[in-house]
Amino acid sequence: MTTSQANNPLGPGYDGVAGSEMRFRDIFRDTLRAEMNRDDDVFLMGEDISGGFDKDTKEPLDAWGGPFAATKGLVQEFGVERIRDAPISEAGFVGAAVGSALTGMRPVVDLMYFDFVTVAFDQLLSNAAKSRYMFGGQTKVPLTLFARSGAGTGHAAQHSESFYSMLAHIPGLKVVVPSDPYSVKGLLAAAIRDDDPVFLVNDKKLINLTGFVPDEDYVIELGKGRYMRRGTDVTLVGMSYTSVVCQKAAEQLAEIGIDAEVIDMMSLSPFDEDILIESVAKTNNVVIVDEDTPRASMSSEFAAIIADKAFDHLDAPVKRVTSPHSPVPYNSALEQAFMPQPADVVGTVKNLLGRE
Amino acid sequence: MDISKEKLEWIYTTMYRIRRFEETMLEQTLKGNSMGVAHTSDGQEAPPTGICAHLTDKDWIGSTHRGHGHCISKGLETDKMMAEVFGKATGQCGGKGGSMHISDFSKGMLGANGIVGASIPLAVGAALTAKLKGIEHESVGVSFFGDGASSQGVLHESMNLASVWKLPVIFACENNGYAEATPSWYAVSAEDIASRAEGYGMPGIVVDGMDVFAVYDAAGEAIARARAGEGPTFIEMKTYRYHGHFHADDTSKYRKPEEEEFYKKLDAIKHFERTVSKQKLMTEKKMKSIRDSIEQEMLHAVEFALNSPMPDISTLYDDVYVNYSNPIAGLR
């Protein structure tokens, strides 16, 4: 048993609870298993989520165990009906998942790379997100989807996107962005138990990170952010992997005497307006850090909310650190330059506060 | 003929109800009583009637923008359907869906759908639910779509999924010869759309979509296969829509009068009447009493819709989510 570190708070009430250090990928799989054990209506669909079948026996080989081995071993426990390998046809199986959700199941879809969202986009937008509203509240769509986002792994332009803002834009969908093992456990469980369609965007750079995870069963309320670090000089707003970037930047800022507060948004739709306003009211300065491209993005949304509701608290303009308005490059030096780095955040904070 | 007297009466009632609902709805729309766009399916009564004659409320259907016939065949009430087209609070969706989104989940109706082809995987998903719950014998998924949707990728993905997963699905293609104004001879690369079923490892059947008995027989076999766990079937029904693509569409701009006359001679309701009269299965008196009761039902539906209240403006914000912690209201 270990306890959480004061510098890495999990959120209110989680200091000193029983738990252990775990890899993001392991708690992700354990949470899927726990939710499938908890509710027989939960089942998983996606490409290669077991991966491979024996030609003679037709038995699953679990050769891949899912993209990034996220679901390894689950097919042995739950069988091929509930760990359902799908042909490469995202629109078809996401649509089937919506139909299944409309008729009483709680499907969970692994879309592999986040970029593949667009292949299934009509089913997400026109059916998953709108069914409840356009049918006058007759039905609900308890569907969970997840996929891997983010640059930094040499996957190039079509396997590295972070355009979760496109999903957060859609009324009827919810979007969550875990940033560590603690948050992925609580957000994945909350997503699967939620009666609305929820997309969990999983940055690839998080998959092998470790962190403290409480043993107990818990969910993180959708729409709530958390403080990763308390400070008084400037608020750094992170989401998904940029919450890690913000924490690294805060450590570097501390070395030069700047006391940064770090907020991890965790949910993008709904999102925690109150925590943004509360923090800015205290620090009077804010930098929003986002790996998504900057136009019509979550960073622009948060900036607008702060400008609207915390304007009187601001000592300086709202600043943003984002990727450029470009596709993700392949070359690793270009790719690193594309992604918001701790040094970019530090530089922006120093400019903002007039520090050299 | 191996159809019970009650079923024959249901078939006649359903086809006549579809015909008169569409004609009445169109008349009301042109009068300005509807609030938006509506697509009529008169002429195409046989496909949904012949198929849904085999279904119960536990079976699911996916539908299209031209969905009134599917709704009626699945047992939806014409009062609430008309009220929905009129945008009223008493409508099937409280006035928030309109003609293109009429649905009734209590009757196994997954909703009319405004995106061509988009409802097809929903029916596959309903069939997947049945398979996962082990209730295929009493819950199949029927996907209605047209010749236009046959060119959509999602149909082909759905056919492949239903086949490899051996799901209880009926792909019910209503080929009315036109996708909006584009004729199927121009847009569809096969003589029979059903021929594509072979490539997905399922039976593909072509039937006369103006003959409800032919549809009934083909659907009966296909649904029995699905209920027995033997997988999906594709049924193409060659049919014809009497009116335009939508209420204000003038078909004379793209269809020849001879063609329209040709199909009117094949009229599904007249064909039914001739057949049952010849075989002495139903009296003209019985048929007239059915028609009369439908006429009364339509008068009632219009009156109900006209006299129903508008939805409260506050419902604008309802049912976007089951629950959501941010404001739904727009910024002002």
C-alpha cells in the first residue's frame, strides 16, 4: 500500500487511501474487466480487440489483445460474444453499437486511433448524439467509445490527431480526457455507467505512465476538473496529456520562483466552468495548454468562458499554448516542435508575468 | 392462400391507412399545416405491410426519411404521427422530430432517419442485442432503405457485419426507381440490387414490390430464417412512389407520364382487392367498411393534430442528454 503524494493530488478525499502504483494501460484494462463483471449488458467491440483466430478451431488467439494490448486477456474471460472483434468497418460497427445501445445494451467501442472517428462520424453525430433529442426523450444511448490520440510517437498525420474539440462541439455527446491512471479508472467507469454517449480520448503518451490508483471502486463525476497542484501566481489549464506538460512546466517555474496552479480538466463536455473561474479569481493569470489545433478548440472555449465570467479577475490577457494550425508531422524534431512542450509553457508564463 | 382472415384484414387496413395517411398529410402540408419537409410513400404500401405482417413489438425496424409507411406498419398511431408532422406537443416526439424522425421505441420502431442509409446499422445493432441476449427467435432487426441508400458504404459494412456475425437481420430494399430525381438505372451498377447479397454470403431475393402477397411470402421465409439463427437475408422490392421526393417536388420534371401510369395500373391496393375478390377471401362490403373507418381515422388525426397545443418553448432544452452539468441554453 502506498499513498498519494502531496505534490500529485488525486483529488479531494483521496489522500491516504489504499491503493497502488499502476501503469495507465493496466488500470484501463482492469476497469474494463470490472465494468463487464459488474453489468452483463456491457460488451466490447472493435478491430483486433482480441486479434486473430485459429483457422481450424475458430478459437480466438488474442494475438494482439487489442490495439496497444489494451484488452489483452479479456477474451479468455468473457468470450467472443462480449469481446467482439469487428471487421474494419467503423461506420458499420459504431452504427451497430448505437443500435445495440438503443435496444438495451451498454456497448463499449474501441476505435483504435482517434483519427478513425471521422470514418464513423455520421453514426456518432446523426444517430448516437441526436437520437434522444429528436425522438423527444423516448430513448437513451448508453454508449462508450474510446480511441488513442496524440502526437509524439511517429505515427504521422493520420494516426496522431487530438481533435476532441470536434466531438465536444456536438450536443448530445460527452467527452472525457483522462490524464493519469487515477483519472482513467474513474472516468472510464463513469462513462460506461453513464446513460449518454461518452467518448473517452486516450492520449498515447499516457499509456505507459504510472501513477497511484486507489483500490476502491469509484467514479469521477463527468464535468468535474481537479487541481493537480496549488499555486498563487498563474493558472495552467491542462487536458489529457497537456496536464502532464503543465505539471512539468509548474516544476520548472517553481525553480525560478513562480508558483503555478495546475488544473486538469478531465472532462471537456460537460466541463468544469467553476474550477476555471475559481482558480483565475485567485491567480489572476491563466495559460491554457492544448495539443489540439487552436481554431475553434477547447482552448478557445475555455478562454471565452474566462473572458466572459472572470474578466474582472484578470491581470493580463488569457494566453494559450497549442499545436500549430497544421497536420501532425512525421519527423521527430518537427513532431516535438508541433506539440506544446513544458518549455513553451514556461516561456509563455514568463512573458505573461513580465519575467525575464 | 395461406394467410388468415385476420391477417388479410390487417394487411388491407395497413395498406389503406398508409395510402390515406400520405395523401392526407400531403394535402395538409400543402395547406401549410405541417411545419416542414415531408416525404410521402404512397405507392410503396406493399413492402412495409408485407414485412411487418410477420413482426411483433419485440422486433425492431430501422427506417428512412420516407418512413410513414414503416411507422404505420409497425403499429404507430396516426393521431400522434400527424401531430408530429404538424410539430405539436402531442406528436410522437413532442414536435421535436417531425416527419423525418417519427419513432416509437415501445413498438420496436427505431425511428425514421434523415440521413440516407444511416439507420441500416441500427437495425444490425438491434439484431446484435437479440443475439447477445439470446432472443433471436423473438426479436429480429429489419432495415428499410431505398435504392439510393444501396450506394452508401454503410449498407455494405452492415451487410458484411450481419453476415459474419450471423445476425437476425432483414435488409429490406425498397427500390422505387429514384433516389430523389436520379433514376436507379443511372446510379446503381447492377440490374438487381439484391444480386449484391451473394458477395456478402446471404440470400438475395427480388420480389414484386407492388404485390403484397409476394412480399409477405418472401419476408415470411427470411424472417423465419432469422428467427432460427440462420442469419440475414436481403430482399429487394421493386416498387414506385406516386408523389415526388418531397412534398413540393414536381415529378413531371424527371419522370414520364407513361411511366407513372404504368405503375398506377400495378397499384398494390388494387392488386390486393382484385386478388381477394377473385379468390373470395374478403367481401367488398368488408373492404368498404375498412376504408370508411380509415377515412374517419384520418379526419380524426387531422383534427387531433390541428387542435393540439404547441410544445412549450422550454422543451427546447430538454432531452439533449439524460443529464448534463453545463447550461444547454444558448448565450445571450
